[in-house]
Amino acid sequence: MILTLTLNPSLDRTIAIGALDRGAVIRAAAAHLDPGGKGVNVSRALLANAVASRAVVPFGGDEGRQLVRLLAAEGLDMVTVPVIGPTRSNVTLAEPDGTITKINEPGTALSPGELDTIAEAVLAAAHEADWVVASGSLPPEVPADVYARLCRRFAGAGILVAVDTSGPALACALGAAPALVKPNAEELAAATGMPIRRLGDVVEAAGKLRAAGARTVLASLGADGAVLVEDTGIWYGEAPVTEPRSSVGAGDAMLAGFLAGGGHGPDALAQALAWGAAAVRLPGSRMPGPADIDPGCVAVGPPDPARLLSSTPPAPAPLP
Ligand SMILES: Nc1ncnc2c1ncn2[C@@H]1O[C@H](COP(=O)(O)OP(=O)(O)O)[C@@H](O)[C@H]1O
Ligand SMILES: O=P(O)(O)OC[C@H]1O[C@](O)(COP(=O)(O)O)[C@@H](O)[C@@H]1O
């Protein structure tokens, strides 16, 4: 069983527009509402592929009740934890050429008591879990070491922790030896202070995250695919999509595919890429099921260090 924790879940509204014209009245072509948040999406993708998963989901206010209703309608196995602050809403503007602009709210603070209740819910469910996935940003005022504490709590208990986050929460988690981290190119650049222009940079930056404590690094590179760096090897793979519809949730589908594929090695990477590509072909953050996933669209092999990435993440700010 794969247990997910999303401390900052969301209602995700994806709005299809013609072109993003700042300052104008933009008439939307279509809109989708999906339940969201990174761990929630990992569980949704696993559910869509009949892989056992349970999601720990704090929820608050009318938005939170709607989130829980949407997840219940999908049949998600979840442990819901009521909290006072309302669940956030995130908006994605999707243009016809595939450009997406995301506006993610910060979310509402969790009190120390609420955090304790959420931690108890994770501990109670974790005894059945092979993996615990701690994913997404932290709401305001939540201590940056919250995922690190989770890693330490499960170290030695035979439960592997995967962390998908950014900034101080990622930096703290690295020091607690997570089994897996899944940075995207921008997070990799920010975490290492390195410009990420070529596959060689990705491999080098992943090596730095491993030196800092992560056992395995699954670096997602958007349309360029992904690089896997672990004890037994380094692999690169891609699964091109000719008509991308929405990349929202692609990273979460990809992580779900990797864990469902065994959580290590080139076959798991291939499955991750197939699930990520399938998510990109679907609208909003709809998670792909077996009918959407084409394992034949993936190529995995050794990375060519000189290969340039098609887009370079913003140059990282100098490390303090
Ligand atoms: N335009 C695309 N074409 C094909 N695959 C994509 C595309 N965008 C994303 N993906 C797939 O989704 C994965 C995650 O995307 P990425 O943008 O790196 O992550 P995140 O959504 O976490 O920022 C990629 O590694 C790739 O497998
Ligand atoms: O917690 P964060 O970093 O604000 O991200 C939350 C957002 O990420 C998503 O989980 C999508 O994630 P990915 O596109 O990285 O797979 C959305 O559902 C949600 O709105």
C-alpha cells in the first residue's frame, strides 16, 4: 500500500483561454474543476490503475468539503482530517500552444494541534504502507522540517519515504535521508544553486542531492522526460507527446507510476514516463488509467550528458 500525505491540498480549476493578454477581459473557452494537491494526485493516479493507496487529507471550509466530495466521488481511500482554515483553490490558465500559467494560493496555516492530529493519522495508517509519499508545498507557518521528521520517524521501520517538495522543506528533508526525492528542473536548480541546461547538469545536480542525503533522485524534466539516479545506476528516458493538453498533475502521475512500477530501476522509470505522458494528454489534472497509458511511447537508456534541455529553468538565486 502507498500512503500519501498532502498538507496543502487544493481545488484545482483549469481554465482554457485563447492567449494570456494581461489587463484584458479574457473569455474562457472551457473550465475543469479537479481535486488537487500533490499527494492527493499520486493517490488518484494509483487508484485509476488499481494500485492500493490511501490519502491523508486535511480539509477546511466549503472548499475543503467540496474537495472531499470530489475525492469520494472518485472512490479514493482517504483519511480526512478536519481543520479550521479553508482549503485553498489553485488556478491554471491553459493556452492552446500548451503554455500553462499556474497561480497557487499559499493555503491556510495549520495549528500545532492540527499538525499533531494529521501526524497521528499518518502513523496510524503507515503500518500497512510500503511507501509514504509526502508531497507538495507547506501551508504558512508549518515548520520546514515537517517532512524531515516523517523521514526520521520511519527510518529503520521498513517504510520508505518519498518527498516531492521545494525550498526549505526539501532542504530539510534531504538531511533526513529520504528514500526518494522528485525534483523538477527548477527545484533541482534551486536546491543545488546550479544552472540546469544539459542532461549532464541534471546528473551532477542529482548527485549533489544524493550527497546531501537522498538515496534516489527522480528528476522530472517536463517535455524532456526524466533522469533517475540511484545506487545501481543512472538512466534517462523520454516519452514525447505531440498534442499536450495539460501538464498539471503530470509530475504526480509520474511519481505514482514510478512507485507502482517498483520504485527503482529502468523499468520503473519507463512506467513513470508512460504515466506522466498519459497525464499530459488529458485535460486539467485528470489522472490516467490503463486505457490512457501507452507503455510503447517510452525510450529509456543512458543519458547523453551533452544533450541540451529544450527549456532551461530560471537561473537559481545564489545560495545563502
Ligand atoms: N510536454 C510534455 N510532453 C511529454 N511529457 C511531459 C510533458 N510535460 C510533462 N511531461 C511528463 O511529466 C513529467 C513531470 O513533468 P514536470 O513538469 O517535470 O513535473 P512537475 O509537474 O512536477 O513540475 C515529466 O518528467 C514527463 O514525463
Ligand atoms: O503544493 P504546491 O507546490 O503548491 O502544488 C500544488 C499543485 O500541484 C498539483 O498537485 C500539480 O502538481 P504537478 O503539476 O507538479 O504534478 C496541483 O494539483 C496543485 O494545485
